[in-house]
Amino acid sequence: MKKKPRKKPSKRKFLPGFDEILFLAIILAFIGYFTYQYYNKPYEETEMDRFITELEHQEKAKEQKKPPAEKTPEKKEPPKSMAQTPILPVVPVKKTEGEKEEPDKTPESRKVPVVAIIIDDVGRRLAPVNKFIELNIPITFSIMPGLPHSKDIARIANEAGHKVMLHLPMEPEDSINNDPGPHALMMSFNDEQIRETVRRYIENTPGISGMNNHMGSLFTKNEAKMRVVMDEIKKAGIFFIDSYTTSDSIALKMARLTGIKAAGRDIFLDNVRDENSIKKALMRTIAKAKKNGHAIAIGHPHPATIRALEELVPVFESEGVKFVYVSEVVR
């Protein structure tokens, strides 16, 4: 017996009847009612709210119990005529004719601070030396021996009224990277070689009044070698300036022991060849001179050094610092 094929249900669009609409309306009414009740019920104070309220009442009670703050008296401003009156400098009282003026016992170096400028390494070119001479201030030129214009510069500087020194090369600690040149005193020299070299350079540099070391961070630490050098300096009747290329130098000490007038360098001006850096070094020189009464600064014939010194010459004058030759500072 053959089964009858099932009929597929016919698809029709769902259209809500009256019952469905009524059910949805009831649901929405309930939602609206409970929402209204939630947002419009009176606020019930919690335990935390009551605690905070109590604290606020206590704070107000403490404030009411505090005594009223005392009023600070207002400071009275001085009259304008007094406030604007400038403070006049103290004028020293003049001595009468009957009174004697007591002599000023202040050392000369303390009265007027002085600065001695040494320009090292000159001898290669004439032009920088002429520029320094044009500054019209006392400058001591320290001349390297054996350079093309060593003798010419010695003559020109002397004729211009400036002082001249011998800039004697000595062996440094690192002579490979810091070549002192072919005319340097070396640690390998015996006493006679040292004497002969120093004597020859003094004789070949006319008009020198002193000597300082070029490099020499190794040589100036050796007491025996420096004693020989100082013996020749004493014979020549000139002074010595320790350039202090090393803090371990005993050159100044040996000069004193030998009975030579001597001094030590205070400031290197142009280790950095920058004009602003050199100006800062010059300002440190002024401060050093004002503190100690004198200062010795060493520079080199660089364009930046010339420009910086030229610009700051008026500053030295305004600070009351006087330029002198280094021969006036040695003792």
C-alpha cells in the first residue's frame, strides 16, 4: 500500500493577534511601574552617611570653641622721602694739620693685584708677536730656541720694550705622542750635555731675562737633572718660571734651593683653543690675582688668544688689576 506524500506546511507571515499585544502591554506596564518606584522612593540614610555627618558636626564644634586669632599689627612703611634716600659711601675723615698720617703697611702686591702674561712657543712666525705688541700691555715672550725667527722675535720684543725669556724644551713623559723637538733636554743626557745645551741656548737668545720649561713632565721630576739646569741658570743671572706641566714637578723647589728668583705658573689660558674658553681662563686669572695679589698666566700665539685678550683688557682695568712683566712677580 502506497503512502501518501506529506504536504509541506505553507509559509505565512507571523501577525500578532490581540492576545499577544495585550501580553506585551502588561509587561511594559510592570517595567514602567517598578522603574518609577525605584527612582522616586525617598533616600534612606546609610550608616556611612551618618558617620560622615557626625564628623562634620564635630569639626564645626571645634572651630566654634577656638579663640579668635590675634590681629598682627601692620608694619608702617617709612615715609617716601626716607625710603628713597640713597645710602652714601663712608667718607674717610681727613687728618688735621697737627695729626700725622700713619704709613700704610699693606704689601704692594695686596694694594694693586697684578697679572703677568707669558706667551710661549714663539719663534716660528713674526705676525702673532706683532699682534700681541699692538695690545700695548706688558707681555713676556718666551722664545723657543732654534726656530726660524727666534732671534728676530727676541730683537723685536726687546726693541718694543717687552721682556724676553728662553722657552727651554725638556723631555715629556710620552715623548712619542708629544714630541719636544730636536733641541730638548733628554733624560739620556749626562751632566755635561745638559750644561752645554742650556749654556748654548742662553747665549743664542739675546736679551733674555728668564727661562721656563717647554713640556718636561718627565725631566722636571728628576732632581739631579734639574739641579744641573739650575746651576747654569744661576750663572747666567736670570730667573726661572715653572710651567707646571706636571703636578709632580720639583723645578720650582730646586730653583729656590739654588738661590734663583723663581715663580710658578697659575693658569694655562688656551689649552682649549676656543675664544670663550680663553676668556673664562682670563677671568679666572683676574680672580686669582685679586685673591693672592698676583697671578701668572701662560698662553700661546693663537688667533683666539689674541682676540680674547684684546677684548678683555678693559675688564682687567675695570677690575683694578694691573698687567706687569713676569720679572716683577718672581722672588
